[in-house]
Amino acid sequence: MTDITPPPELAAIWVAEIYGNGDPAIPLRPITLRLVERAAQWGADQELEACCEWLDNVGDLKQQLRTARRPKPPSLKEQALETLRSMQIEPCWIDGINTNAELMSKYDTIRRAINQLPDD
């Protein structure tokens, strides 16, 4: 997901301006920083909705924009398949015998089982 959280330094400046002490060097409390993050998210969501409303009459550009700016995290199934791909087992031939054949068969069984799971 795109990071739309303002940097802590900028949040400190805003908080200093709001509370009137003018010193952004004062450490932010976690709850204050969380409030700034939520406000930034809300503002970004409002802007995204306004852009989508504007794109309403332009075909599927609206959905492309939403997908690009608020991508869904990979499903557990996608994560499992990606993890499995990163652990790909290759044949290891010794005297004409694939010594990884049993392991490759187990890998393939797991891959096929994951592929049969419904997409989330």
C-alpha cells in the first residue's frame, strides 16, 4: 500500500502549530501521532473518492485508480503460493537418479492443494 502517513517531523510541526508552543522538537505522544496518521488517511481517502467520482464517466479508469492507490494485501493463498515458489525444489541427479524426486512430489502436492483453495 502507498504510504500516506506524514513524516513524524511534519506531524511535530503541525502539532506545535496547533498547540501554539511552536516547538516541533517536543516529542509527540503515540496517540497524537496516531491521530495525525488517521487524519492523513482520511484526507487521502476523501481525495481518492473525489477522483473516482470525477472518473465515473471514463469507463474502468475509476477501478484502475482505486486498485492502484488502495491495493489489497495479498491473500493468504497468494502468500502461500509465493512462499512455495521461493522454496522451489530442483532435481538433483546422482548416477542418473533424481535424489530430490520424493521431495519434489511433496512440493507439487502442496502446490496443487493450495491452488484448489478458493481465492479470498
